[in-house]
Amino acid sequence: MVHVLAPRPPHPNLPIFFNVDSAVGAAPAANMPEDVLLVQFLMRLIGDNPGASGMANGGVTEMLKQVNPTGIMDDRTIIAIRGLQTLVGTTADGRVSPALHYKYGANFYTIVDLNFSIRDRSKFHATWPNLDKIAGCPPMLQLAVRRALAGQSAPRD
């Protein structure tokens, strides 16, 4: 389930960010559909909207453009995760882990890097954190974002 994390002390450029509840990507990741969809949507936005951020350069941009936000884990998503991790200099394990804060050791969590990259793009700056209002946001993710921003948990079956 997608949720919002507001670490203390807050980072001045990213006081809150969208987080995943379980790992997304290469095995042994749980790959819960909402979590996968969040990661895929953020990566695709970065790929489709290259900016000044170092996150989208060279071959990584092309990898990100290949990610289709379906909520189902696939090889293209894992390849793109590894490409991003290699680019930012973190362990390229192909997994986006839930963040406990902004960083683990000297590196930002991959999910935090993804959030920073969207937040920093001028095209999305005014919309942040309303990912649900960005064109192309899948309906399942729109609901998850609205729930997360309202501080609600997912409905139980």
C-alpha cells in the first residue's frame, strides 16, 4: 500500500514523500501491486519528462521510457531500477525498499530519489504532492495517493 512518510527533521526540499510498504523489484521483493504501480509511474514520468536532474540521462532515460505502469512487476522495471541505482551510486540490487527516513548510510533510498526527481521537475512542482492530478496517473494509483494524503488506510476485504 502506498503511504506518505514525513520524516523528522524534514528535508527542506522534500518534507514528505510517497513510500512503499514492501520491496518492489527483483526477488525476493513482495511486489504488491500498488507499490509496484507507484514505482513504475514515477519512473515513467521521469523518463517521459527529462529534466535537469541527474536521474534522467543517457541510457537511463531510455530505460525509464520502457517502463509501463501496470502494477505488475516485469523485467523492464527491474532493469530501470538497476539503471537508476547505478546512476545515483547506490547498491544496484534492482529493488526499491521501503524508506525508514531519507537515507540509509550515505545514500538516499531509491524511493526517495524517485520522489525528489518528480518534485524537482518544474512541470510537476506546482502539483506536488498530488500525483493523482498528473495526466496519466493510473486509477488505482490515484485512489492510493488520495488515501495516503488523507491519512487513510486501504479498505479491508
